[in-house]
Amino acid sequence: MAVLFQKFQQFVTTLTKSPTFAKDPRRLQFEADINRLFLYTSYNRVGKDAEDADIEEIINMASKSALADQEKQVQENIHSQITNFCTFMDRILIPDSKSHEETSQNHPTAPRRSGLSLAIGRNASPDTKLDIPETNPLTFAESRQRLKDLLGYTLELKPSQIPHEQAGQGLFVDGEAEVGSVIALYPGVIYSPAYYRYIPGYPRVDSQNPYLITRYDGTVINGQPWGTGGETRESWSQSAQSTRSSVYRTNLSEPPSETGSDRVWKMLSKPLEGSQLGFNGEILERRNPLALGHFANHPTMGTEPNVMVCPYDFPLNEKGMRAYIPNVIFGGIDEVKMKRFGSFWFKSRGESDDGQTMGPVMKSLALVATRSICNEEVYLNYRLSNSKRRPSWYTPVDEEEDKRRWS
């Protein structure tokens, strides 16, 4: 298996050096990432008992299959892993004597105010009642340990091994995870391009928030309000009159400076008339051991990342799994179609850029292992834009990849 995995890595390297990358760098970097994810997650799914011919066939498929087919397979592979994870969490937290339906009917509870609700606006009306299932009275630490017993690994936070003062807490795998494993989920509030102006601190959203991440499709996830999780299952909601929150500005007495570019952004990002920014609430499990992806650090010079980001479109009709997907959608699930022109996004009456129509999904992110990881820190290539000033601690893993990602 080790020899075959080396073939995977060689294939990826050959792909990214293809001369076709000069045509549309951003799109082709996306294709290269999907290709890698197809290899890693398919390798993980066939398992240790797969025959050599099975692995060779995956490599062959990766070189010949259409991108759309590979994307669908990646989604299926990731969803399969997350389904298993949710099953394990139910086994840990849901009392054996009661099903989801029974517990939800017997325990109506009013929403509580939380850090996440502050980030996305005021809570729903006090009259709104959300049913929170009864769960076993376990702490986050106990849930984390039990997940390790079932899954083979879990996550923990402790001081990073990266030697710079801004590294802070690092994300560590406790146990052993195979290549292609879903190591972590990226938690927090999801903003589509239609709602960028509601990200705290807009338009300089990243000036005081290091927990923002962007998908290729322009979706932004703010992991800051999730923090380190919690000790309960909670209902988190937002008002239809939600407004931007400035609770994360370091000094509220000093408003952020505004440039001419900032003013243009604001004028071009007027609130969408008639938009309903609220929803009735979501029940989320705060004792989610994998909801710590926002703590993964960028590797130091000479260290290779051991995970990569994977777009995961969680199907919202999977009600039984919803509590373990640590995200809420700002503005609700009704997608506002947007078109991109250069650096700007505009409301569109037509189809989305890919022209696809599908059921309601939550556009989240997972971190996927690019090799076996055993009792070590998790490193993610941040791929910061080379068109902006980078922090002093940032050393590019691959400067060409950074350029393609943000071209």
C-alpha cells in the first residue's frame, strides 16, 4: 500500500506541473485540489483490505474521469465518513432507551443566547420554542475520549509546536488517522457572497479575525464565534431583523479607519431588498470533538502540511445528522444567486455560475488528511494571497499554488 500511495503523490505532482495551468490558473488549481481529494478519500474508502488492482483502478479513474464525476465521488466519500462520525456521536450522547423523535417531543426548550447568536444577530422571538433532545450528561472531554475509542482518533487543543508567538493553541490528533480521513470540521457562521457586508468588521473582515476561511465558490466561514465548543447541546437562532455585530472589535471606542476602497465596497454591497435574514433556529451539539478545524496552524518552513481543505455540501434533508454539523447559514437556506465580475459580486436573476440546481445544502468545509497522522499537530496550508501583505510568520508552502489560488 505504501508503494501505491507514493504513486498517488507522484501523480499529483505531475498534474500540477502541466502546461495547461497557464490557461486558467484559479480554475485549474481547483481541479488539481479536487483530483487530490478524489485520490485521498477514495484511497481511504477502499480500506486496508483492498487489493493492488483496486488502488491502481483509483489512480486510473483519477486521470480519466470528468471533474464533475470526481466532485460527486469526493462528496460521497466525505459524506460516508461524516455519517459514521454522526452515528458514533449518537451512540455516545443519545440515551439508548430513547430515539431522536421521542427525545425531541419530550423536551421543548427556549433558545439560549450564545457567542454564535451574537455574531449573527439577535435571538429569535422569546415565544419560539425549539425541541432539544435529551442527551447523556457527558462533558466535552468525556465525549472526546469516547469518540477516540470508537473512531480511533480525536482532536485536542494544546500549545502549538510552531515557534512564533502568534501560533497560540495548536490542533493535535490524539490517536491515529489514515490518509483521506476527515480530521476536522470547520465550524461557525457561513456567509454567501450576497451577505458579505454582514461579516463583522466588513469590509476589512480579516483585520482582527484570524478564523475566516473562504471556499473556491466564494463562501466565507467565520469560525471565531464557535470558540472551543461547549458542554451542552444548544439551540442557536437569529432574528429576521438581524444586524451586523461589532462584538469582535478589539477596541470599540476606536472605529476602524476607512479608505476610498472601503467606501466603494460598501456602496456596491447594498443590503438586498426584501431579504429575510433570520431563521427559526438550529440545534447544534457543542460537544463536537471534530469541530475544531479553525485551530489548525500553517506549517513552518521545511514542514509539509498534513491536511487540506475539502468543500463539503451537507444535505440539509439529513435531519438526524444536523446537530453534528457545526455551522449556521447567515440569511437562511434560500440561496441568493450572485455573479462575480472581477473582485465584485452582484445579485443575479439567473442561474449560479455552475448552472446546477440541487436541493438545499450547507456549504461547509472539512479538513482531510493527506497522509497518515499519529499523535501530532495538524498543519494546514493557508495559501494566503500574494497580492496582500502577509504576516511575518507566513512562509509559502508552494508559491505557485498560492498564485493560482488567488489569480
